Amino acid sequence: MINRIIIRIKVLQIVYSYYQKGDRNLSNAENELMFSLQKSYDLYHYLLLLIPLLTDAEQKRLDLRKHRYLATESERNPDMRFVNNRFAEQLRTNQALQKFANEKGTLWNDDDLSLVRNLLDRIVHSDIYQEYLSSEDSYESDREFWKKVFRYFVCEGTDDTIESYLEDKSIYWNDDMDIIGTFVLKTIKRFQSENGTQQELLPMFKDDEDRDFALTLLRRTIMEEKDSNERITKQIKNWDLERIAGIDLFIMQIALAELKNFPSIPVNVTLNEYIDVAKYYSTPKSAHFINGILDAIVNDLKNEHLLFKN
């Protein structure tokens, strides 16, 4: 689940912190990187657990309305389809998700109730909800409903309430919502009724190679800082490193470490990935600037027979 897009972003954050804090301990940086990646994986579970939490909140709300002295007929006999959603119940009893929640303790707590109630209110007053109530009563419809809800209210979002709230809960979740949200959607799509409580969730890493990629990229970026800076300085002509925005310098250092140390990753893949990172994290002109510098360094590396890939 932790793919290389997430890894590149997290390495950038750790490298930035490494130099800004002045803590030049590589082992500490590696531990911080792995902790940061683990927190992204925590967010994946956290968002999945939101679904049964919302059905619980609706159950409590319906129970309160049902027992009011002046309850209406519809309040005494409410439509229970949302509460009895088969997919939400399968997720609630999923063994992997239960194991994670038991190990981590309470993830969503009483402090989160106002957010949950607000989100629930928006869901039950949405067109998605009305379409769901009139759709075929099946597991597939139940699952499709939550996929639509999650895409609209969490991933796309009509506002940034949830993203801002979660970022306040953990600094490690800054900028994670978009990517982790896509993995939650992928997980919802993968669920099958016949798998019951044994339905597999996405693993933290696809394989050991991705975990090694994360640690190696961080190590080589830090260890090759001097060489990377010399190559960058050569290309900026009359400038010096102090005139380059810090984040731009770190992006180029990481990109060069990837270019030189991962022969299986094509040059254009690396360049495109870090240009995208620059567009998101730096100034509007940075992507073009970084692209020009990296292109020139790639040519130098090939002329020096230090780069043998296309």
C-alpha cells in the first residue's frame, strides 16, 4: 500500500527535517522515516474504521428518536438499511482491522464525535443516500454506496473539514489524504461477501523491495549530499546554492540519489516524479527550473559513464 509516490514524499519531508533541525544522525533519520510511513498506514486503517463508526452513530441517533415522547411514525419505524449495511458490518468484523484496532487502542474517540455527527448528517441528506435507499437491496449495492460516499465526502470532499481535522490529529498525516484515500477506495472495491471476516486488507508494503527502496533512497541522498551539491552548483552558473530555495535543493538531491542508485527505474520516471513533487511542494517556477538542472546533470552522468539507463 505504501507505494513509491508516498515514499518519495516522506523522504523529502525527512531530509528537510534532517537539515533544518541540525540532527545529523542517519540512524535517527531512518527511524523517523519508517515511523512516518507507519503513520500513513495507520491513516489507512483509521479511515476504514470510520465506516462502521458512522453506522454506529446512526443507530444511536435512530434509537434516541424512536423513544422520544412525540416520536413520529417514521421515527418509530425507521428505514434500517444504512444501519444494517452488509459491507459496513463485514468491515466491522474484519479480523485484520480488528487486530489493528486492538493493537493501537482507541483510534476514533469521544473527541471525534462532532466530526462524525457532522459527516453523518451530510451523508443522510445527500443524493447518494437517497439513491441508495431506492436501489436494489444487495451486498453489491451496500458496498457501492460506501464507495460513492467515501469518494465524494472524503476523497473529493465538498470541503476540507475531514482533511484538516485529521492533519490536526497527526503532523504525519499532512498531505496524506489524497493518496491514502485512493487506497481505501481500492480496498472497498476489492471486498467480496464470500470472504467474510477473512477479507485481506492491503499490506503496508507491496514487497521488501519497496521497503528497501525507502531506506536506500534516504541513505544515499544524505551520503551523496556533497557530490549532488557539486553537480547542481556546476549547472547554476553564476548562482550559488544559498540562492536556491531549500526545498528545491532537497528535491534535486533526492532525485539524483534515485537516478544513480536504482538502475531499474527509468530516467524519465524519476524526472517526472520529482517534477510533480516540485509542482506540489515548491513555487510555480520550481518545476521548470528543477527539470532543466536535472536534465543537464543526467547528460553529464551519461558522458562520465556513471549512468547506463534510459
